[in-house]
Amino acid sequence: MLGLRWQDVDFENRQFMPVKQVQREKGVGLVLKDLKTESSQAVLPLPEFFARARCGSPGIPAGPCWRS
């Protein structure tokens, strides 16, 4: 989940599409880079625990929350 950004998450459709990854670069530290292949940018189902953890968390952008 490192590299996942809020803009990559679609809460309405309960899915996300990772387009970045975190890599460690020598002498720089952690950097955000594009995924290596386009096939890595698959649309994936959003785990419910992710949405529950987000709902009501301070400092996290407002958006829809769902209940099962």
C-alpha cells in the first residue's frame, strides 16, 4: 500500500488503481515512482477495512463512507 494516494481510490465504486510505488534511492531516501509496467495499474477491489479506517479519521480528506 506504500505509494497509494487518495486520488487513486474510488470510494463510490469501492475500488482503487495503484499507479505509483515507493522505492528507496541511495543517497536520497524514499521516493514515489511510476509502476514498472502498465499491466501493474489494474483496478482492484477496495477492502472494506480500508474504508472503515478512513471514515472519521482526522486530517484525511472528506468523502463518502459506507456501512455493510
